[in-house]
Amino acid sequence: MTTTGGLAGDANQPVQASYMDHGVNLPPTPAQMDVRVPAPPEGDVPPYEDDTPVAPPRTVARLASLEMRIVAFVLDLVVLFICGSLFFALGGLVLLMSTNFGESDATDAAFNAFLIIWASSGLVWMLLEVVLTSWIGATIGKLIMGLKVVRRNGRHPALWRSFVRFIGYQVAPMLVAGAWALGLLSDPALRLAVLAIAGFVLILSFGMVFFVKGRRALQDVLAGTYVIEARQYTTEEI
């Protein structure tokens, strides 16, 4: 049995021809098309556009330098001085009012109240430092310098970590306060030794950033924290 018209079932007839025999006009095959590629212009030829999607640059954190940390620490000491001055003025006002503005001598109770009010400035400063570090990850000095305290996972330290970190700052002052409480500062030789040890501890605390991984000072090692710049950098800027 012979087949006329060149149907698709005919193994010897091209499929394109068989459909055209039945009145179906298909687009020309690539072999039938006259494709002409224009010649590139003379001179510099711009590169071909690449449609491959480009991933956005990854942001990374930069560790804070020792200089920035020292300036932030000094600014925190300025905050302590301002806080202490305000409470000193408040305690002095209470003491002055107890003497009826100088018309009588101050009582022991009034003088003790003055000391308590003045000493409470240190407690307020401690709460300010601990709460701010846990809440926003920075003290006032670090906020001004654009620094942030974080854990390894990038989150703010918990309240207890912030407290441990604050205590790490106070190692040197606590040595001096302990020596004063024990009466060691009355002896010039012992006073010099205590101050030398406290100074060495303070220098060592900040000097640890040079040889401890992650530029961590003593308070960072104790609390498991890092100090970074608050600004996020891209990998292209590093």
C-alpha cells in the first residue's frame, strides 16, 4: 500500500515537508534561515551583557581599634564625673539645708546623708552602664564613638554578662579601694606598690586586645563579648 502526499508516517519523507503538503506553514528551520551577524564597530567594543544575577555584597562587622575603645572609656569616665558632680551638689544642698544655710553646725546624720547621696552616684553610673550595654549594646561613650558590644552570635549581651563586663572594668579600682579599706595606703611604700599593681592591671586589661583573638580586653574575656564598630561594612569595603 502506497501513501501519497508525503505523510509523517513515511520514513523517507521529512516531517517539515509532510506538514507543508497538508497546508500547514511552519516557521523556517535554522538551516533555512539566513542569519547575518553584524560586524562589531571599530574601536573599543563594550563587553557583552551578562544576565547572570549578581548576589548583593555581604555585610561584615569590623572589630573596634584600641584607640577608639580608649576614647570611649574616657568618655564614660566623663559621664561618671558629671553624674558624681550632680550627686555631690545634691548632697551638698541637703547638708546645707540641715545647717539652715550656715546658721548652725551640720549634724553627723546630715553628713552621713551627704556621703550616701554622693556615693550613690557610682551605683547610678553602674546601673546606667549595665542596662545600656544589655539594652542597646553600648554605653554612652561607645554610642558617641560608634561602637557596639555584642556576643559571638551578634546579639546584645544579657544583663548578667553586662554586669560581669562592668566588674571587669573595675578590677584596678577595686584593688585600690581594697587597699584603702585595709589601711595599706597610709604607708608610702605600700601605697606606691598598690598603685603600681593597679596601673599594671589596667594597662594589661586594655593591652590584651593586641594578643587575644578578637581584640578582646579583660572584661570581654570574662563576659564573652566583643567590641565592634556599629557601622556595617560590605566585603568590598574591607
